[in-house]
Amino acid sequence: MCTIDQHAAHERILYENLMNQFRQETVISQRLVSPVMLRLTPMETQILKDNRELLERFGFGFEAFGSDAFGLNAVPVLLKEPSGVGFFTEILDAISDGTVSNVYDTKILAVATMACKAAVKGHDRLSIQEAESLISQLLKLENPFTCPHGRPTIIELTRYELEKKFKRIQN
């Protein structure tokens, strides 16, 4: 019997899709009708400046309005809909919280964070068709067994382990 963590599975699917888009430079970005104004802390401002090219390649667009104010004018389209402003600040926070030693680590962390934030949650109810699609997509991946953070996506419980839990087998 296999049990699948729908959040970890969806996160892995999104992560691999986003990494492929990033490698092929095909991330879709949607311009906003009017910029959303953000006031950033000095640390967030520095992270934004240090990772400007990376964030733009992920589909975010922004312009400076003074030293700590920025107008977010484009967002990446994930799951066929534009991501929200909160998503942008969560990415900044994740980069600042992460222990990254180089630009490559920053990219991996940002992609993993984007996948995690966009993935279905464990308590979300999926239809049978959605669950079947998730499993089908997961099993087509190069590494379907863990999410980008290392948590398992699939746990197998053998017949022997199940019978042992029900005390049908000794030892």
C-alpha cells in the first residue's frame, strides 16, 4: 500500500516544472495594470537589489520609488494564474532566511519556495480526477520520491508491515 503526501507530491511536480522553465528561460510573467506599492525593510531592499536579475528571470518586475519603496509591476504566472503580491515578499523572506552560500543555492531555494507556496496544501480536498492527474504527473518525474526540501512524497507499507501492525504476525 502506498500513501502519497499531496502537498509534497505537488511541490515536487511544480519544482521540476519551474526548474525546466528557468533553465529554458520560459517563465511566463504578467504585467499588472498598475504597480502594487511595497515598503521594504533595509534588509529586504538589499536582498531585492542583490537578487534583481534572479527575481526578474522568475517573472517578477519592479521599479524603485525612493530608497525603500518599490512598485511591483509584473508577477509570474503559476498554476495558470498570476501569483499574488504576498508571494513576492515570501520569496524575499525565504531568500533572507535561507543559508545560501552562492547564487546557485539562491536560485534553488527560490524555486523550491515558489513551488512550496504554490502547491496544494495537505488539507485541500482533491477530486478523483485531480488526484489521478497528480499521481500520473508525479510518476513521470525524474525524482518522484521527495519534495525539493527532502520530505518523502510516497510512503510504502508492505503487506508484512501491515499484518505486523494488526498483530497477525509475530516479530
